[in-house]
Amino acid sequence: MSKRFIILLSITLSLLFTKCDSFRTDKSSISNEIILEKENDTLNLLTDINPLLEDGDINAVIEIPAGTIDKWELNKSTGQIQWELIDNKPRRINYIGYPGNYGMIPMTLLSKEKGGDGDPLDILVLGPPGERNQILKSKIIGVLYLRDRSEQDDKLIAVSNDSPMYEVNSIDELNDNYKGITEIVELWFENYKGPGEIELNGYGNKKAAIDILTKAINEYQLNNTKHNIK
């Protein structure tokens, strides 16, 4: 293992394992982000949360907190986060924990025909570890282009609003002010499934990321309209 790789992994661990209580979302603080009020206080995390906020930030629903290895994901039928099963066993990745808070953007859909994987947009939110099911106010700064088993599987990159990194507005600014983070993210995604599984194609800028988001919001709305008409 190269010295560079060891250094980057050490930086990852030092960034991740600092728990921050302020990242626990209070329900009162997200009241303006929710479309529907539920009598039983249970949200559909796909359909009941606006993807966009008035200040240009987005809502990211956290499936896998930073630093953890348990593979949870959204069930599109129920709108709830559940532990992914493989051969009826809960899935855990065989690697170090995620290098950011991993999740999805509600009310988005990007089909394979339009460069997605048929699911809501994936997002990696940089900052202290959050909580599973947390609705995390975040600012998009770019996109990591990658292919998973020959299928496009891009990851939007964002910074959480309570993180010191929230000051950056682009991948370039992140590189200038927080050396090594983009390399850590690339190394992690390239290796967490094993050699040769993930193909990286570099980062896109904020405009490219916003274009993907806009396309996914529009496709979700169109798909939802067609479903309601039926």
C-alpha cells in the first residue's frame, strides 16, 4: 500500500469520527422544507420533502451517515429507509466507512436513458457525521462522474450548512481550501467495491451538477403526472 494512500485514509478517519450534536435535525427547523404534514408524524422521504430550498440549497435525505458501513437505502414503494439485504442478510460494505453523509435527493428521478440509474439522485454531503433519516440542508458544489458495472452512477457532491466547508461554492474552491478531500472521495469510490468494479471519470462543476438535478426533478414531476393521470 502506497504512502500516499495511507495518508489519505488517515485524513479520512480524522475528518469523519467527530460527532457533532448540531447536525441532528430538529423537526421545528425543517418545517418549511416539508410539503405534507402527517398525522402519525411519518414522512414519505421520497414524496413529502421539497428538493429545493428558497436560498438555492437542497434537502438531502441521509441513508448512510459518514464513517459507517451499514448499507441502508430508500424503499421507493414505502418512502422509508431500510437496510439493504443480500441473500437475506443485512449488507455491510467491506471497506472503511463512507467519506461523507451518503443519501438521496427527494422528488428526483433520473432514468438510464437520461444518464441515471432509474432511482432518485445520489448525493454525498461533506461534513461531520449526520443521522440516518436526517434531512440535511446542503449546498451542491459539483458532481463525481462514475460508472458502476458499466452503468452511469454519478454522485452529486455537496457541503452541509453547518460545516466549515459550507463556505466553498465549487470543487475548485474545495481543492484550494481543503486539500486532499476530492482525492479521498475518488479513492474511496474507486476501491470500496473492490478492484475494477468502479470506473471514475473525474469531477464536473457546479453548473453540471445543477443541470443533472434540474433534469431529475423534471423527470420526477413528469413521471408523477403520468402516474396520476392513469
